[in-house]
Amino acid sequence: MAFSSHVRNIDALRGPDGLLEALLNTGTDDAPFAALVTHPHPLFGGTMHNKVVYNAMKAFSQFGLPVVRFNFRGNGRSEGTHDNGIGEIDDVRAAIDYLASEFGKPILFAGFSFGSYTGLRATCGDPRVAGIVGLGLPVQAAGRNYSYEFMPACTQPKLFISGDSDEFCPSEVLLQVVAESPQPHECVIIPGADHFFAGIPGNPAPKLDQMQSAMRNWLATTFDLQAPV
């Protein structure tokens, strides 16, 4: 019988601003890693239930890894107040602390949009984090600029996935950001995909399956992961 993950609430994930609403998709007892996925901008509807976040969770879960998702401070039932991407970096660090304490395994991280920006700032160079996935890495969105001057410190294996029609990160800009980070790194540009890995006029089919497939392929080849049976 194939492995089947179960979902349960987490009641012990506390950030600097209070309790963070969180979910755990359970993994196998012998899973070699634990995983964390973070969501897009909370002021624009981003939550841990976002479709991209869910598909990233599924990519990890298919290898039997335990996966945590949480709502940033002030979002959903998470305590605290939105902090414009500053305090949210500490929320990610708190989630990394929780995973390290709860599972005692190396951690794989994936963040989408705002969640990738805050997550990379929290995880780059952290020895507990073995690999990093940036989904829809934002450069400019809703009048906000995102800078990546910290990328030279991001020494872990990295995967970046974006659509070729991502309105918040032109492909040529993403490739430049990736080039400024240390090897190993990989960048996948999905044709006909926008920021949310949805379709575009003339190519309307959703591209979430391609995003998830790119994650699974990278995880399998980079970390020698196999789906449990």
C-alpha cells in the first residue's frame, strides 16, 4: 500500500508575536528530511491554503516527508500584526526552530512569492536547512521592491521556478538573481505560466502540475529521494 499523508493542526508553533496557525502533513517515520512551505502576501489574500503552497506541500509529501505550513502573523488565526515582511522573517525562523526541535532532521524549504522572499532571508546560510526552493520569486509587486543582496550567502542547493509570464518577476531578472547566488542552483522557467502558475491567454491550461513536477525532479536528483511504498 502506498504511503498516505494525514493532516493535523499544530498547537505549539509560536513566533515572536504569538502563536502561529499551522498545519502538519505527516510523513513516514524514517523520512530523511522535514519540510516547510510559506505562503504569498497576506494583505493580498495569501494563506497557507494557497494553491501554489498546497502543490509545493504535495511535492514534498509524495516523498514521505513531514511538511509544515503556517499563516504569517496577523493572518488567519495567527496572533500578532502584519509587519511588512520584517517580522515575517522571524516567523519563518520560528517555524525552522519548531521543525528542528520536533523532528531532528535536515530541513527543506519552499516559499511562494512573498513567502519565498521572507523565507530565503530566513533560511539562506542556516546549517539546518539543506535545500531551498523559490517559487515565483518577486522583484516588484504592487509598488513594493524586493532586493536580494543577501544571495551570495545562500550556499545551499537552490531551485527557482517561475512562469515566463510572471508579472512580478521577468525571467531575465530572475536569471540574474539566480546567477548571483553560489552554486549549486537551478532555474526552471515554465512556458505559458503567470505568477500563480495559471495559464495565460493563448495558453490557458494551469501549470501547477509542471511546477510540482519540476520540484519533484529536483528533489529526487539533488537529495536522492524516493517515494515510499
